[in-house]
Amino acid sequence: MTSHGNVSDHLVQFDGLGGYSKNARLTHNIIWISMVWVIWKEENRRIFQHKDEHLQYLTEQVKFQSF
């Protein structure tokens, strides 16, 4: 279990989920980076534009970017 403030530990924890092949690690890293990016953009949208998106839309954004 990692703390919410340690981003590098989250990546290490997430990286080990799919096995140890190079392709599995790369795929998980892409998904993880996409999730972080979507959350970052949503946080900025809420703070600076006073708008928010539904969770389903954010999930679709992660899927689209990961593809």
C-alpha cells in the first residue's frame, strides 16, 4: 500500500500488476500515465474553470488516450 502523496511508489506498485514482461510493463505504464494526466486536467478544470466532468467521461478519456 502506498501513501497518496508518493507518486513514484504508485507507479512501482501499478507496474507489478501485469507480470514482468516488457510489453505488460509498458502497457501498464501507459495506462497509469494516462490516468494521471486525465486527473491532472480535471483538477485544473475544476479549479480554474469551475467545471467538472462525470466519472464516465473521465474513464473514456483514459481509454482513448491509452489506445
